[in-house]
Amino acid sequence: MTGRRIAVVGAGMAAARFAERYDALGGRDRIVLYGAEARTPYNRVLLADVLTGRYDAEAIGLPTGAAQVRIADEVCAVDTTARTLTLHDGRTEPWDDLVFATGANPVLPPIRGLLLPHGGGLHPSVHAVRTLADCARLADAATGARRAVVIGGGVLGVSVARALATLGLDVEIVHQAPHLIERQLDAEAAAALRAALGRLGVETYLLNRARALTEHGEVELAGGHRLDTDLVVLACGVRPRTALARASGLHVDTGIRVDDALATSAPHVHAIGDCVQHRGSVHGLAGPAWEQADVLAARLSGADPHARHTGSRPLARLSAPPVEYAAFGEGHRDNDDLEADPALHILRLADATRGSYKKLVLRGNRLVGAILVGDLATVGDLTRACAPDAAVPETPLHLITDGVRP
């Protein structure tokens, strides 16, 4: 190792990926990860599987190469001129390069009764699911519960609803959009997914908004209907954690603004993961975070000093029969988009009997999006075909039937 020091603010999935790849690529600088949680990095994508008992907390740990991981050691201030950071206990430490990987916070919707008065935090029956500690609290609460309401029907909401139903609870999802996971799925795919959830006993209320948590423990919807429940799970998305970056003088919009080199507005300061805004987009998914980490690791290790991050085709996936789906890139694009984008072509296969739905979205000879619901047999072929430099086979239908044929 050299005498240079790369400090990473955060010890989540993006930070762990960066540290592991930097080491694998032969990087020689000293890397230190500063984490606020009292745990080494782990895979947040698998929290719902920890909830059901499929994995224990230790099984979802992530490798960090030769990096030093400082748990429960939160960074409270950064001086980008002096190149120092200040920790929660007042200690100051130097750095040569700094990486913000501060992640995101759960969005708290404007629901009356959600918070206890006088800054008392969330109501005892209300849970967010962002950390292993959150997951442990929810698991304890689920043990004595019969009914649960999940507010939000996106990627996390569907995953948690499936997990709670598996544990034997009666689950209801309240979602403001016209269909589930509307950012990744189209209406037909979402309908197939909703039916799969229904077979587990999950009821879904679309185009609905929760407006209050009553004193009797009910969730009151905007239309006045009330849902009896023992616990409430918030799954309303995430917001980039940017307060530290903003206080450090970095350019921040919704997320920390970075260019294709993952560089911020300050010299020797970079950012990756859920806290980042790249080319106007904030993703909040693991795939783009890891792609950014890979690019930055290649640059800072010297393996590819000119590596660039030009964007992502995010993958959202849940593989927990009978609730299975995978959505790539622009899979949500539909017939209404064809007039505005004449190069776009859409192929679909639906089998109502088996509850499966499959779709390809092509632009010219490139696959730009895909959806699988109920049958993930070709997900590996689709992942490879969605790579930016991959050409679509002459018979692309095989990508959603029996895979790519030579």
C-alpha cells in the first residue's frame, strides 16, 4: 500500500462494492470506510428475505477487500479545502481522495398520526425498512400481529408485502399510482403481479392515499375508508442523503451532482450510489450504484483511469415464488410511446392460465427494456442481451421463450 488515503463516507452497498473492486483491480492506496451503522456492509436488497428467515443477518454480508471498515463511526463534517473529515466524537482525520456513499433515507409520507408529538419519532406501530435494525424490529412486531398495511406499492413495498404474507399476516397494500411498480412495469405486467400477490392473500388498493393513522390503530384512506391493522410499513421510496455534502459546499440538487467520472464540484471528491444525481437521474436501485462503484474503482485504482459512467439500465427483480418478476431498462414503455419514438418495437407474450407475462422493448437492433412476470427462466439471457454493446438476435422472441439460440 502507498501512503495515500481514500476515505469513503458511508459503509453501505455502494461503498462495499467500490472497496472490493478497488482491491480486486490492484489498487494500492489505503481505503477507510466510515459507517454510521454498528454493522459491517450488507446487502439491503435481501432484507425481506431476512424478515422471512430465508437468510440470517450474517449471510447477507458483503466483501470489502483490504479496506478498513469503521462501524458506528459517523462522519459529521467534511473540509474539502483542508482535505479533512470530522467524526461524531470530534476526531479529525485526513484524506487524499474522498468518496461520498451516504445512501438515502426512507421517505416519510404526510400522514396524520405517523409521528409521535414533540419529536418522539415514528408511532410504535409504524416501521420503515432500510437497515438490519429496522428489519429486526419489524420481525419482532410481526410475531404478534395478524394484519399489516404496506404504504407504497413500488419495488420495496411489493417485496415486504410478500414477506409479511409468507409469515402468515393478512396484508394490504395502499398505492397512489394506477398500478404496482409503475416505474419499472407496464399495466399488464403489474396486473399479473397483483394477481400473484392476491394468491398469497395480499389485497391491493390502487389510486389510494393514506391520510391518517387513527387513535384506534387504523389506517384511514383519503376517501374515508379505514383499514384495521396491527402494524404499518412505509415503502414510499427513498430520498438521497445529501445534508453532509451540501454543508461541505458541494453542488446538490435532488442528489449530489456528479459527472461521467463520478466527480463532484470539489477537487478529489467523488460520489456513488443512492446519494448521487447523474445526468439528471437518481435511481435508488442496487444495479446503478454498483455500476458507479465499478467505474470509480477502475479510475482510482489506475486499472482504467479514463473509465466513464454513461448511464444505467436498472434491473428490478424479485424471485420468491409465486411472486416473481424482473424488469430491465425501458420495459415500462408502451404502445403510447410508439408514435413519439418510431424506432421503438414491442413484443409481448401473456399466459393468463399460468399467470405469466413477458415483454421485449427494442429500439432498432438494440434491446432497451424487458419484463418477465411469473417465469424467470430467460432472465440470464435477457441480462446479457441488455448490455449496451449487445446486439439483439435475429429471432428475439427466443429471449422470452426458451433463451437465445445460436
